[in-house]
Amino acid sequence: TWVRTHPLVQLLINRFNATYPPENRNPLHDFQFLSFASTLVLSPSTFAWWAAFLSNASRIVLPIQPGPLSMNWCDILLPHPGAEFYDWMARQWLSPAAALARCRHYERH
């Protein structure tokens, strides 16, 4: 599919030595694939959030980004010991407190 060849997807796969799930699977298999991963790079979606929340991942990268989202992302930033927060606009890694503050800033502007 086109998403596998998208430049951002390729950047993330290369940067995090990621594996893309096999094609033609159903959502349950995709959820299981995510929940067994040791490192997750999330999109702002409840599907990815729940997979991360229920996983044993040692590293979970969450995006902090401006713009309208389908859910209130700031309120569900993972309280996970392996959570890392990355502001895509500022290209900056953030502490949990700074991530929440930046997320709130983006909500207001």
C-alpha cells in the first residue's frame, strides 16, 4: 500500500529500526502486533493508544502536535515509565510535564 512508501513512514522505520505489520491482516491482528512490540511510535488514535496502554513495550513515543485531532490527546498522554514525548513542530523531545504544557498550548492556539 501507499503508506509503506510514504517518506515519513520510511523515516520512522529507519530511525527506530521498525517493522511494519504484514499486509492484509484484520484489526485484531494489527492490535496484537502492536501490543507485542517492544517499541511503539504512536499516531494520535485511540487504537494505537490502547495497544500501547495494554502492551509491555519498554519504549513508547508519543507525538505532541498542533492542529485539530479526533480526540483530546492531552488528556490521555500515557503515564507509562517508557513514554517519550516528541514535538513534531519544534522537533524537540520533551519531559512529561513539558509535553503536557506544550499540548495545552497547541490546544489553545
